[in-house]
Amino acid sequence: MQIYMYATTQENEMKVIATASQKGGSGKTTLSVHLAVAASKRGMKTLILDTDPQGSSTAWGRARHFSYPVVADCSVPHLPELIEAARSDRYDLVIIDGAPHNTASVDRVIALADLAVIPVKPTLLDLHAVQDTIQKVKRSGKPFTFVLNECKARSVEVEEASDFLSGAGEVAPQRIGDRTAYSRALSKGMAVSEFEPSSKAAAEIESLFDWIETKLKTKRRKAA
């Protein structure tokens, strides 16, 4: 069994990322668990809080043969106390896997995050459905970024979606491809970097986390 070693910073600067979208099936769980594994591989003590009643992240965690990241199911009202408990336990990163549909829950999840990550599929229906989430995150004043998910190679719709979303906020330069490696890895309680470490899927997740980590560090410098 692979064990990741953690080197928690001397100053406990724990960060909270929320994958947020009112649209079911947008890819919140896929992003949550993959970003969490990427963080763990970098030596960050990482916790996933699964607020989705379907419990997909929790089921993934139970299927794992690795010790980290830690996954805990959590109702939205209990998020603040669990986040504070994670801070006391010197976690470096908490990732909230947000539940879809529930308007009040999305608001509360975003309010607790240092960064909201909004996965969006490059389709007309998904671009329409994300509008409510955009309004919520803008009202919160929290930093956010869109991540284009399940992108087909050389698709004009992907470029059109990127152009459309860039009018509302920042779009991550890394796009998540429409690849079977993701579903296969998740079914085994793994991330693509563990399942197929040399794959394009693994490379795009690593690149996305690098970019997100830079955004969190930039925010930290501005707050100093």
C-alpha cells in the first residue's frame, strides 16, 4: 500500500476548496477526488468532505487501498465545525465535494471556501445551468474559477464554451478531457495518476492542480 508523507507547514495556513455547481453530473466528485490525490502526492495533508447525499466521494474512499486522502461524509450544516476540526488537526487542504440542486447548500459551501472550482461541460444545457451558480459565487465575493470538463478533442464547442465563460470569470487553462481513464480509476477507488500515471488524464490533473495551487498561494500573498 502506498503511503504519502506529509510535511505540514509551520504556520497552519489550511485552505478550503469547494467544487460548486447546482448542476448534477457536472464533474464535482471527479474533480474533488483527483485534486485531493494530487495534493496528497505533493505532501499536503488533505481531507475531502462529501456533502452530496449520493455519497460518491465516500464510496470512492471506501474502495481505496491507500491511506490518503481522508474522506468523510458530512451534512452541510456541520461543515464549519468539521473544517475547524481539520484546522486543529493541522490539515493543509480541505476539499468540499458540493451537493447539486440545493440552493441554500451551494450558498453555504461557497461561503466557507477560499476558492470555488466550478466544473462545466461544454454543452448548451450545461452553460445555461451554470448561470445560477455564477450569480451565487459572485454575490459571495469569493474567488472562483471555471474548469471545462469532459472536453472532446479538437471540439469547436470547447472553444466556444471557454469564450462564453471567460465573460463571467476566469477559466482554468487546463481542460479535463472526455476520457475513460477517469471512470475506470474511480471505480477502483483510485485517481488517474495512480491508475495510469503516464496517461494524458494524469498529466492534465497534475497541471490543473499546479495552477489551482498557484492561485491559492497568490491569494495568501495578497492577504499577508
